[in-house]
Amino acid sequence: MEIDSTPFDVLVRLDNGVVDRCEMVGMVDVATRSITAAVLRPTTKSVDAALLLARSVTPATMRPGWPEALRMEHSALL
């Protein structure tokens, strides 16, 4: 796994209403070349590495409107 961050050359409106640049922090599996997790943050902090690790090993929660067949209990991966 590799973790890297890169600044975006776009302006975004942050939660507090301020317009500023943001950074994308991502975790990539080098062996399979797949992106396991990514987040957009106003600034990169060391806690982002822990957040990415948690997101990459925890299944995503069901979102409203998703079909019931997508639940983890119906997965063939278990």
C-alpha cells in the first residue's frame, strides 16, 4: 500500500463557507494497482492515514435506495 496526497487546482467551498483549495489523499494497492480509499481534505494531516486504512478495510454501509441484494450478508465474499 502507498499513501499519497496531491493538491487540486480547483476552489471548493468548505463547511464553514470559506472558499479554498483542497487536497486529495489516497491509498493505492501497489500489487493490484487499485485505489482502496480516497478522501478530499482542506489540508493533509497524519490522521488521514488512519482514516484511509479504516476505510479500505471496512465495508461501506448501505445507502438509502440501494438494492437489498447488495448487503454484505448476500455477498459471495464471506
